[in-house]
Amino acid sequence: MVYLHLILASALVFHLTGCHQNQPAEVVYRNGVIYTVDNENSEHQALAVSNGIIIATTTDDAIEAHIGPNTKVIDLSGKFVMPGIHDMHMHPVNGGIKGKFECAFADTLGAREITETIADCIASAKPGEWILGGQWGPQLLLGETENLLEILDSISPKNPVFLMDWAIHAAWVNTLALKEIGINPDTPDPIGGVIMKRSDGRLNGILLDNAAYQARHKVPYYSAAQIADAIEFSLDKMLAHGITSYKDALTTPRNLSGYQTLRARGDHRIKIKTSLAWKSAWSESHKNEVHQIENFTTHQRQNLDTAYAKIMLDGIPPTYTAALLEPYLPSSEFGSNHYGKLMHEPEILADDLTNLDRLGLTVKIHATGDRAVRIALDAIEQARKRNGDSSLRHEISHAELIHPEDLPRFASLNVAAEMCPILWYPSPAVDAMFIAMGHRAKRMWPVRSLVESGALVFYGSDWPSVVPDTNPWPGIEAMVTRKDPYDRFKGTYWPEEAVDLATAIRIFTINGAIAGKQAAETGSLEVGKAADFIILDRNPFKIPVTEIGDIEVLFTYIDGAELWAKN
């Protein structure tokens, strides 16, 4: 059978190269640097496209064979061309809602500055109307937390306020919001969540993980049309940054309705994957999730692949909710023997993953702590034993802290490691990690070790959770330097885990396509694949590494169509 596949693959390559050998193209791009991201990372001068498919990558001289009387010829003037970016962890509904409908502010602001920023939103609202917004940064919880509730109450005595944090793992609310949500000092913590309190036992207005997510359901949400508007808002931003494919990392039933509305409008621009929510506190009900999962094939639309699921296993280290193998450093809020929070028991996770694997869904497991990562790997191993090898490459999302013994398990179990680059350099978030975990924070995000182990490593920005926008280039720079690409914070963060630029580009392109089960159609510029490519304002290999984050996309093409051009 293996030999048959090889024969068929060889025949396909011959067909794709042979049949296009002298075929006139619809469009020819010449006099450029065509960086293909094929197996050899080969470079060419010219590219030919017909019917949205690449029919040739070659020299300027050889491309003449593809220029006919009706061929449009574009002179690249030496510009750099590469495959489009695959961002396999985003939250475009959240990003669009934040950009279009909510009271937004920078995650660098302190508590008082945030209240000053949202004052206009509160002043223009009717009494009783909810004030929604975000995203406050980790430094809010590093300062004085005793009076956070009073700070919000002082500026909004007549309107409930619900403000999400930078990582979408915590909410800051006022007294009116707590009353509307139904939380009081006696309310027990939900599984996988924390209702934070002051030293005297009173509420301080901070809700962590599942406590925040469950509370969000008591807050008015948006219609399918508004969700579709939010996604369109996000798509425009993605195209401007060269993103040609993405995965919505947590798609609830109501957000899926927004995608369906978007497709019904005829917007099929970007190739989208959706990780359907499973046992997530973000969902309205588990019953709706079950229906969504069991009927995932019926939700498929043009350029909308719904064969993915998402499980939240733990929280994040700065809020002491990532599940660790060793306890956090002592803190006033969590004591001296705190190991974080699991949102699912290991046995239940293994059962759920086995069932989802059997249904044909690729599962993305959110796991940031080393205990959560190990449990996620164990669950995938159990699914392999029970179901046999389904060939589905399940994913561990973020994979921040990995015990050294677990590093080789990614490759051996065919598990993909998703990396979020905004956290690979000194920042307040990293500072918060050190405060919470001490020396263990020094081995967060072992990108190079994973690559060298043979694991598939791919990119997920987590926008709008932890990055300011959809631009991938600061993340690529940070992956190569382990320094702050915005030059706000000095120093490096575990530089031994840096990778070279060619490896980083593969992580952001073809590796994402592999994770998205579409590497046969996109992710590299090869004959027979879709013409999904971007044209840059400079060659990233010809500039200082500290300028990579400044790269701009001049044009974005998907299936050969120009979908964005810089004015």
C-alpha cells in the first residue's frame, strides 16, 4: 500500500509539472524573489498562476514559456514573495467585537487609567446598561487588589461593568455586575475557576477562568448578524497582515452561527478552521455543544472547515490557574501548596478525547502548565491505544511549560505543539510568570527543543488575547531573537530556544497548513497548490534581524485573487 501511494504521488507530481510545462498563464509575476517554503526552501525569480493555481515557479527566462497574448505580466521589481501566514489560534469574534462594539483600552494601563479611559463609555450609557470592554494586563493583579472593586464602583454606580483581561482568562467587574451575575462572598468557586477575595473574605471584583466564563453568560451577547460583522472586521485586519488561513480556537454554537451568516453573505475570502467548543464554560450549554459536535459535517461551508474541537484543560500561570507538577511559590491569595486548576479530571479527558478522535475531530487541548501538558499527552496516548492510529494530529495549545521528560512525546505520539510568540521575550507577563513560579519560568516555550525533537511546531497568535493586533512579523522576530520586538523591555528570554529565520517562517506557513490538514493545497508555493501568497516591502533575509518586526505586507493573494493591497 505504501508503494502504491508513492507511485500515485509521483504520477501526480509528473502530471502537475508536465501538463503546465508550456501552458500560458493568466498571470505571471517576474523579477522577484519567490521564497517557496518547499522542502528545500528553494528560491525562484518568477511565478505563474492560472485559475487560482500555481502552474510554475522558475527563472525569469523560463517563465517566458507561460506568457501568452492574454497573460497579465506583473513586474515585482525585486520584491519578496512568500506563502501566506497560517495563524492556527485566533479569536476573531472576540477581536471584532472588541473593535466594533465594546469599550477598548490598552493592556498597559493601570486600574485608575482604565477607569479614566472608559469614563466616556459609562457617561453615554443609559442607567442599568452593561459596560463591556477590555483588555487589562497582568500588572493589574501584581499591584494592590484590595480596592479594585471600589475603583470600578466609584466611576460606575449605576451601570454593571464587565472588563476582560489581556489573556481572556479573567474578568474585572463592579458590585452591580456581581449582583446581576449572582455572585456573593458565599458563592463557591466553580470547577476550573476562582472567585477572588480580599484578605477579609470580601469580594475584590476579579473572576478567574471558569468563574469569568460562566459569569459572561449572564451578560447580554450579540446577534448572529453582529457576530458576522465582527468577523468581517477581523478578516480585514488579517488580510492586511498577510494571513490567508486561520483557526478560530474556541467556537461556541452562537459564534458558529456568525460564521454561517458570514458565508451566507458570500464572504469566503480567508480559509477558516473552527475548533468547536467541548465542555467549555464559554458555551451556553453542553447540550448545544453536543449537537454542534455530532453534526460538525453539516456546518461545513466553502472555506469553512469545522472538523476540529477545543478542550480547555487548565488556566494560565500569571493567575495561578495553570496546572503544575510542583506547587506555585507561596502567595497571600493561594497559600503555599497550590498546584493550579484542572478543568477536567484526567480520566474524563481521556474518554472525551477518545470519543472525539473516533468521530474524526482533531482536538486542540489548552494546556499551559507542565502537569496539564503531561495529562494532555497521556489522554492522546490513551486515544491511540483505544482507537488505533486515527492519523489525526491532535494539538496542545500554548504548551508553555513542558517537563523535559515529555518533550520527545510530542513527536512519538504525533502531537502538534502550538506556540504563541508574543510571550517569548521579557514583558510584564513573563515577570508575572517568575513571580508565580520562580526559576521554572526560565524554561517556558521550548521552541527549538521541540523542533529538534521532530515535533510539528506551528503558530497561533491568540489574538486578541495577548497580542495587540494580527500582525505576525513581531512574533517571527521574537521567535528568532527571544527579545522584545517593540523594544519596550530589555534583555532576552531563554535565548537558547531561539530558532533561525527559515525555521520560523516554516512554523508560520507550511507547518500551520499541515496542522490545518491542508498542506496538499496551500502553505508553500509549489506547482499544483493554491496561489495563496503575500508580497512584502523588504526581504526578511536581507535586513537586520531586529527589523523583521517592521516588515509590511504590500499585497495579499488567496486562490490567485488580490484581496488586499497597501495604499
